[in-house]
Amino acid sequence: MLTIDVAVLLAVIIFLRLRRRTQARSRNDEQLTVAIVLVFGILIAPTAFGQGVLHAVGQLADGISNAGR
């Protein structure tokens, strides 16, 4: 039996949608892409990968804020 993880499926959909030219997108199309990305973020947030991304972004933000001092 083949099982497809929803987060992986959304990642593929996001990749395919973002490959399109910006001029070819309508406002509704852009809003749908944003909604898909938000759902994807919610799905990967509790995973180890999501926690790693959160930690990396936190370190980057901390480094940038410390560099400005």
C-alpha cells in the first residue's frame, strides 16, 4: 500500500505553483498559494524538520539583531 504524506504532497504543489510566471497569476491564485503555504507550515511545524528550521531562523534573526548593536 502506498501512503503519501500530506506535507510532501503540499510541498510538491507549492513547488509547481511557484514555477509559474508571476504575471500569469490572478489575485485569487496568489491567495490560494498563500493558503497552501500556511497549511504546509502548520503541518511541518511540529516535526523535527520544522523545529530545525525554526531553530535555524531563530539563530539567523538573533545574529542579525546582535550585528546591529
